[in-house]
Amino acid sequence: MTDMSARTPDAAAEAEDADLVSARGGDDAAFTRLIGPLRRELHAHCYRMLGSSHDADDALQDALLRAWRGFARFEGRSTLRSWLYTVATRTCLDAVESRGRRALPVDLGPSSDRAVIGDVPVTEVAWLGPYADAGLTAGSAGPAARYEQREAVELAFVAALQHLPGNQRAALLLFEVLGFSAAEIADTMDTSTASVNSALQRARAIVAEKIPPVTQAQTVRQIDDTRLRAIVAGYSTALERGDADALVALLTEDVTWSMPPMAHWYRGLTAVTDFAVRVPLTGCGSWRHLPVSANGQPAVAFYLWDEKAGTHLRWSITVLTLRGTKIADLTSFLGPEHFEPFGLPESLP
């Protein structure tokens, strides 16, 4: 068997050219080989556009089906990558138009100053979801790209994107994350360069108001791995042991905690402590956890004891947002449906 990784650049280019010819002729295996290296970043693009891993799955599948059906018309005037991003972006814009934007609890109303006992899920809201970021590259995707791939799935950034109309969202992502020129974006979105520049200007202003000046990628780079692991372990262990003092010691004074699909959320150490003490630390039962990475940030997968099952079952993916070495925000995405993209077990003993 030929070792694909050992091919010289010329040999790889020749193989790709051969696959392009074969794919245009209807060879689905050749098409699969061509798109394989791009699937991960295309999926991340769909997530940024749509705010949901499950929606990204559907959009990517739809986009690749569209690409396959129209591949005979791909003439190579742009790169295959650019062409696939065009197809994926248009697919996502169709989805944005039909589904609207996704939200976090902080988008819907003021914070609660006391723990809300017996809170119930709000099902009529399309909630933002977490993103399993394993496999995303750390480097920028293009020479003009401002955001790195992992940085561009950070929770604050993706949440801010949801406040943009679809065309502005697409323009900002294609320009700032993927390094497309305004002219290329105009071709992708079937509009004028002037319209793209206008959309970019408005999008940048809105996003700048909603994201912190320091990204999580920058914050994490300032913390050594041992300290970062200690923060995550300290938070997780505090919940497992019901240790309020240990938990509070890890939080900033203005910490926030939200739990979509619950609408209530909490801001400030007093309110967050009241919620923590009355609900997860004493009111839920036994916890187990696994550290993960989500949205380019440290995160924890929590499992809650289920008496009927006799084991700890999937409960939440909690994404930690740090400021320095303290936790400034906790976003706990409740529901077992969030676990599958992370490849996590269904239960823990």
C-alpha cells in the first residue's frame, strides 16, 4: 500500500489533479479523498455560522451533497477549498434564514440574585451549544486571517456572531477567520465588494462590543499547563465534594453562571455562591467528571448519579472562561445530547 504521507509535494499535487478529473466524472471515492482534509475546518465554519454542532452536522452534510452534485461545474478558477467554503457558506445562510439565531440565557433577560429552585428547561428558545474542538488547527487558515481556528470557536465569539444578520456573520468569518478577500467574499455571497465592506464594518462594531479584549487563547497561553489543570481539577473536585469554600476561591467577584436550556442565570459572587450551595453542591446528588476541551477553552463533562440506572449518567458540558487564573464565567450546557461529539462514555461508575 502506498504511504500517502510520504508523497512528495509534486506527487501529491498529481494525485489531487487525478482525483479532480475522476470526481468530475462521477467518481465518489475520488471526491471523498479530495474533501477529506477539509471536513474538519468546514464543520467548524458551519458551527460558527449556526451556533450548534448538530446544525453544523446537518449543514455540512447538505453542503457536501450540493458540492458533489455540482462538482462537474467546478472549473478550478478558484481553489477547491475556496469553492467548498462558498458552498458551505451559502448552505449555512439558507439555514440561518429558516432557523434564526441561537441564544444564551444572558441574551434573554437579567440575572437572578437568588437561586431558582425547580427551574425548568425553556424549549421554545434555540440555544447555543458547545463545540468539541479536537482536531482543529492552531494556525490561521489564511494570510489575512485575524483569528486562529481554535480562537474562532471561543464561546464569546460564537455567541457574539449570533447577534449578526446572516450576511454580516458570513462576511466577518470569511474575512477575519479564513482570510478571504472582500472581492472573493462578494463572489461567494453574490453581492458587491462595497456591500461586503459595509457588512464587515457593521459586523466588527457589534462583535467588538460583545467579546472581551483578551481572548481565551491569549489567557491560556499565559498559564502553564500544570496551573491550568489545577484550576479545572479544583473546580470539578469542589463540585464532587460539595466544597463551597474551595469553589468560591476559584471565582472572580463578577463571575457569571448560566445553564442553557434553563433561562435563569447568575452574576456576582453572592448570587453564584447561593446558587452553587443550594443546587449543584447540595441539591443534585453525586457527581463525577472528565476534563475536556470545548470551544477552544478548558471544560468539564459532568455525570450525575442516577438511582434507577445505578450509575452516573451524562449531565452537562461546562465551559470555563478564565480571567487570569480565576474563573470568570461558567456555561453549563445541560443534556446528554451534547456528549456525543466529544466521544465520551455514556456513564461513569
